[in-house]
Amino acid sequence: MGNYANFKGRASRSEYWRFYGITIVIAVIFNVLSALVMDTALASVVGLISIVYNLAILLPSIGLAARRLHDIGKSGWMLLISLIPFGIIYVIYLLAQKGDEGDNQYGSPMSYEVITAEEAARTGLKETPTDDMDRKFMYVCIAIIILELILMSAI
């Protein structure tokens, strides 16, 4: 929450895709609830809660995406490319790129040290996902984006 409307600095790939993954799960929950209560008085309540949620995450989503682009040395303004036809594909490509190893004009890298299960048991620290786990999570999120685009174009 400390980065709610932060457009400065950098955000790691895992930070971005974890946030996006959580928003996907919440969106699916709202969609399922909407389908379950369709044509009832509760439908408008679920719809209103969904709108409020989407408005609440709009600014953090844009800020995080801008910081993610900063991590690869690009300006946050590159997000505007998604407004042109098929531009979203290029923006997703950029968001999926590995961040710059060292400092860039936007600051130092924002990542975490991977702590394996063995290190966690030995040190008492919490185990963190590996780069491979982060990459798989990102691929799942991208697959869901593609599925959403296909479903939206079919409607």
C-alpha cells in the first residue's frame, strides 16, 4: 500500500505479475458472482462493488505498470501504446522483459533474494519463489490476458 500512487522508481517482474495475478483472481470472483446472481436484485450490488474495486485499483495498476517499465529502462508513458490497436501486445511484451541488472535512470533494481526451502529451514526466514516460479506465474497471467482478449472479441 505504500506504493499506492507511486510512479517513480522501479518494480520487479515478480512484483508486477503477482499484483496482476491477484487482480485476475478477484475479477474472476466478481464474474462468477455476477453470473450466479444474474437477474436478481443482488446483481446490481455485485456490479457496484466490482466498479468500486476497479476504480480503487486503477491508479495503483497504472503506477505499478509505469514502475515496471522503468525497470527495463523505458518511460511509463510507453503505456499509452496500449491505446492503439494491437499496442497492448507490445506493452505486455515489455512488461514481461527481465529488468536491467544494475542501476538505470529510474533508480536501483527492486528485487528480492531467493530463499530456498533449505535456507528457510536453516535461517528461519520465509521461503521465496524462485525465478522459475515467477516466470511460470507470469506465463499463466499472460495466457489469461490472451484468453480475455479472445473472449472480449467474441462478444
